[in-house]
Amino acid sequence: MSEIQRPARILPLLVLAQFLGTVNWLAGNAIMPALQKAWGLPDSAVSSLTNSVQLGFISGALLFAVIALADRISPRILFSLCAGSSALIGYLLGCHTHSYDQLLLLRFLSGVMLAGIYPVGMKLAASWYPQGLGRALGYLVGALVLGSASPHLLSGVLGDHWQLVILASGAASGIAALMILLGVPDGPALYRGAPLRWHALSLALRHRPLRLAAGGYFGHMWELYAVWAFAPIWLLAWSREHETDLNIGLLSFLVLGAGSIGCIIGGKLSVRLGSGPVARGMLMLSGFCCLLSPLMFAMPFLLVFVFWLLWGLSVSADSPQLSTLSTQNAPAEVIGSALTLMNCMGYTLSVLSVALLSQLLVMIPVHWLPWLLLPGPILGLWSLARLRHSQPEPMQ
């Protein structure tokens, strides 16, 4: 395919809209300290808040794939509708939510809307960047990571005013909707995929390279959202243990936001090294951080801060490269269905890992909990090593 001529604004607008559209993803986690004061919630409630969004995203992704919604509706229109709906849900959350059950329901619906923001934004990017997609995905996933981290910054600035955090997150989604609607048309390489075909998935499951690439992704997902959900709790526990007053919201933003830098660095490295080596290196580093968690709890703040920055960077940086590997190794005739199922299974694993850590939080000190995440990087590294030896590694 010849090089596509595209306006210079396309990638910056896509990246900024992806950032703004995903600010809402971890807003529930960011307001947890304020909700604990206002509603008396336990630390374990972080599991329900995180998983309500994850389950909504899984449900939305499956629904959209079954009815091929992104093929029936212009991706630009679908993104704008879902981001606009996310803004409306943010308004309801901030102004008309008075119970924990209402909060969980609306956070679930937020997750459904995110299924029309994050994957659809990726499809829009692919329609403009059929070549060099790995690098574009590095920027887009980096934007998602920074967007997901941003509510922690809002929480650090606004303190106990959790409604303002939610309203600001919703407003960000509304701006994203307008940016895509007015500034980013569907690209000339837009791919019209087939609906989700359950009977075709057996072909994908029998395809060994895809299974191995998916194993790397599953290991990554077992760790990723659990680290994001429990980083503020770990840092708060360290602060109490060392009798230090820390701005947990600001620190959590820096830790999670470091992943956006990791995604961009990983995207650039993948051009020279390939996606496989970058994904393996980042999985190894994040697994090493899991292992060091108990030791770091006794360390001074400077070492703890550097440790968490490295963990935040590495736990996210492999994500776009694992997505690229999965795309490269999926059978072309079932690629859409296979990747949809893989993403849903990965997010289901994240629900399970967050729920497991939450249940054990009352029995195990928080700094020992990351050892339960170690099977993720180990599985991922094992799968990617098998993939590496089974075939020549594709370069981007």
C-alpha cells in the first residue's frame, strides 16, 4: 500500500482524544480515599470499584464485537457517541449519586462506554497508519496510561472533593468527543471487519503462535490493573508505617503516568529491536519489581519513589508491543474475532487478580501481595520465549 497522505493534526488529535477519553477509567480508584472518609468504605472496596469498570468494558467489547458496531457505524461517530455518553455518566456520578450501589452501576456503564473509546480509537489510528502502527500504538497506549493516571492528580489537587474529580473526568470525555467528531475523519485505510464469529475461534485457538503471543498478554494483564489499583494502598501503608505525610494522589499519578513514557520509549525501541525483545524486557523488569516489593517497604522514600517509577514504567510499556505481537501472529481470516476474545479474556484475568488481592488484603500485609502477581510475568516470559524459538521474530 502506498504511503497515505494525512493532515499533520491527525496523530496529535488522536493521542489527545485518547488521553482525555480515558481519564474516566480509574477515576473510581482515585476518589477511594475521599469515599472512605465520606462513606466509611474499607480498603477492600477498591476491588469493586476497579472491577465494575473492567466488567463493563468486557461486556461492552463483547457486545460491540457481536453486532459489529464499529463496522455498522463510522468509528469517528461511535467514539464521539461513547465519549459523550461517558461525559453524561460523569455528570450523574458527580451530581446525583448518593449510594455505593449507584456508584458501582454507573461505573459499570462507564466501562461499557470505554469499549467504544479505547478500541475504537485504535481502529481510527489503524485507518490512518497502516504502516508504522506499532509506533502509533505506543503513543496511543501511552495516552491511555496517562489518562488513566490523571484522576489521581486531580484527587491530589482537589483532596476530599471527590465529586469534582468525577465531574472533571467526565468533562474530559466530552472534550474528547468533540475533538474526534470535528477533527478526525475516518482514515482511507479503514478496515471493515466481520462480526465476532464464535465458530471461527477454534481456528485461532489451534494456532500456536497466537496462543503463545496471547500467553504473554495474559501474564501482563494479570499484573497490570492489580498494580494500578493497589499502588495507592501500598504507598499509603508505607506512609503510615514511616509516619510520613505523603500526597498519595500526586504520587499515584506519577507512578501510573510513568507508564506513558514507557509505552513511547518501547514503541521507539521496537522499531529497531522488534516488539518481542521489548515486551520480554519490560515483563522481566516488572516481575523483578513484584519480587522486590516486601524489601522496598523498609527502604527510605527516595528509593521507594524510584522503585515505583520503574514499576509504573515497565508494567505498562509492554502493552502496545504485546498487542502488536498478537496482531502479527493471529490468522488473518479470524483476526478480529480472535483479538476481541483475547482482550476480553485478558480483562477478565485483571478482574480476578484485583479481586484476589482485595480478598487477601485483610490477611496479608499489602507489601507482600505483589508476590501473588509474579505468576503473570513468569507466564508471559515463558510464552514469549516459546514464541521466539518457534519462528523468526517479526520486525516492525
